Amino acid sequence: MKITILTLGTRGDVQPYAVLGQALAQRGHQITLSTAKNFKELVESYGIAFHPIDADYEQLLNSKEGKRIFNGNPFALKRNFNKLISPIIERSLNEFYNLAQASDVTIYRPKTLANVFTNQLSKITIQAAVVPAMIETAAFPNPAISGFKIPEFLYKWSYRVNDLKYSILKKPIKSFHLQNGLNEEFPIDSAEACVYGISPYFLNRPDDWPLNHYLTGFWFSEQNTGLPPDVERFIAEGKAPIVVTFGSMPLPRKLNKLILRAAEELNQRFIIVKGWGDLDVAELSNRTNIRVVDPMPFEALFKKAKAVVHHGGIGTVAECLRSGIPMFICPAVYPLGDQFFWGDLAHRKGVAVKPIPLSKLHSNEFIESIHELLTNKTLYQKSAEMASRLRAENGVRKAADHIERIISEKTTPSIGPSDNANPLTQIAS
């Protein structure tokens, strides 16, 4: 089958889909993953074809207005919509639509907005998500607005905010429809099914979800890449370090001071992983108990860490869980976004200290949280138990199984009784 996978966002929005694509390619399917042009090297490292979209989120994120937008500033979003956001959406929709037309199967992340055209394709379409924010449930509030305190009786109502994005994005979506002669009316859930790269051991599957929505388990990479020699040496020189990583998120300058104080007062070693966001590494680089490193495989690094401080992206959460080490989540995007949702869930599962948004984090709170992260034995026990469960779970294999079953059901013609067959015999068989 010729399968196209569509996704957009930061690294955590791309890597799980590359892992899924690799698993499907190993089963003989022809896979093309389409996303922002700056992920070419990452995608191709998984042995699958890459189709670039002219949408560089790294460049956008590091711009002045981009930082304000990613920090959840609605005024910045509105002010820069036509200049920064609208063109990206329009270009990506056109590219995605052309690819989907030329494919047998389209697997898309809801964030791509591909569902504005999937119902107008005579193709198989399957949603693939790593954040359960599209289908309403009474089990938990919409993760996309997790920073707001939503009472339980409004959990289902909270998913109505999803409709707002179609109103906000009406202009580029309408332009896309007109360019391609498409009907502007569309259902927001036209896929055959949805597979989630989330473990049911971590997030309980809601009883009120549709039957064709599957929690398959996390989609982990198994590339077994080692660490650079200098990082290995630093780790071997002393006690296991705490890893600090905020991935693609913009970082406040106060983070340096928080890390320096924690390193001194708690006599703790740190590895700081650079990302897209700004980080003033000069005052951190000349410390013997702190090492600033370039991005590297978390599956290799976390196994040798004591704990992890991070922003709360589900990909980083999953790697912490797989490694069996506790975490301290400081959402960089708040109150919008799903980072607080995962931080709160990890805390309730007993594998993380209480999350504190980065914008609200003060020095004493940081020290207290790091101290708890280092000394709370229950955190390490629960984390080890979770890792043990995840070792028995092959999420990407289960996702590929579901996808192939869905394709088979849609492509295998139904076999009816022959003219001479006895209908009762057919039913009995």
C-alpha cells in the first residue's frame, strides 16, 4: 500500500510518526512522511521517504512574535495571524491534499487540519494522535486547555473549544477549499478510526470513547544510538545527573539561576540539553558539575540519569516512563496546551512531583521540587513499576496491526452467497 503520513509541529510532533512510518515500511508498505522541511534528516533516519512542507516551526518559534504565540499569548496570535500563521496553514493544506490524492491511505495528525478535506477523498483515512484532545469524554478535560481549572461536570463541554480553531482559521481553510474546488462543509471526524500513541497503563481509556479509537501504547524509537564520548565521561565521573530539557520551547533567563542554585545547594550534577529555545549557556558551561550538550537520543541519555526536569511534552514524558526515572514537569506553554495535563497525570500516577508552570516557578519552589525529586523513594518505586509494564507493551506494533486491519476491512470485497448457495448454510458458517 502507498501510505502517506501527515504531521506538523516540533520534534515531539514528528518523531512518533516517523517511528510509526518505519514500522509500516518494515511490513512492506511504501511510506512517505510529510512535515516541515527542517525535519528531513530526522525522518529519513528512519528509512522512509520525506516530503517537505514549507513550514519551519523552528524559525517561527525563535522569532520575537513566535515566542509570544507559543507562550499562549492570544493577542500575539491574533496580531500576527495573517502574516505568520495563515500562509503556513494554506501552504501545508495544499501540499497535504495533493499527497493524499496520490496515496492509497492517508494517516494524519488532527493538528494538520487534514480533516477539512479527508471526507472528500475516495481514499482510506486514519487519524493518528499523541494527544487525546479531539473526541469529547467525561473522563478528563480537554488537554488543550489543561491549565484552566475545569470542574468535572464541564469536562465534555471543554472539548467544544476545538470548534473555535475552525472559526479562527476560517480564512486559510476557505482559501484552500476555493483553490481546489472543494465543498466548504466538512465533518470534523471523517476518519475510519483513530490510533493513539499513548499507553493505557498511563492514561486510562475512557469508557465513553468510540469503539474505533485505540490506545495502542507509546510509539518508541528503537534505534539504539549511543551517547557522545564526552557525555559518557561526564556521567561516569560522579553520581547520576539530573537531565534538564525543554526541547523546542522558549526558555526564561531565570532558568539558569535556578539550575545554578540547585547544583550548589543540593550538591547535584546536571546535564542541560539545548533545544530550539534560547538558553544562555555561557554561565553554565564553565561549571564542573554542569554539562551543556546538544540534542541527543533520550532513550540513551535518560537510562543513565537520576531524574528529568522538562516541559511536559508527551514524547519526553514517555521516554521518562520507559527509563523508569521520575520527573519534574514545568510546562513552558501555559495555561493553553497539553503540557500541564501530562504533568498533572504523571503526578497523580506517582511518577512525578507536582507540576509547576515555568512562568510561575520561583527559586525556592524549584529547590524544594528538586529535593523531593531526589529523595522521594515512592517516586522511584512507581517509576520502576511503570517501566516494567511498558517493557511488555509494543505500542507501535499494535498501532501497525490496527492500521493494517482497517486497511484490510476497507479493501477486501465482501463475499456474498452464490446463486445456488443455501442462505441458512451461509449464515451458519
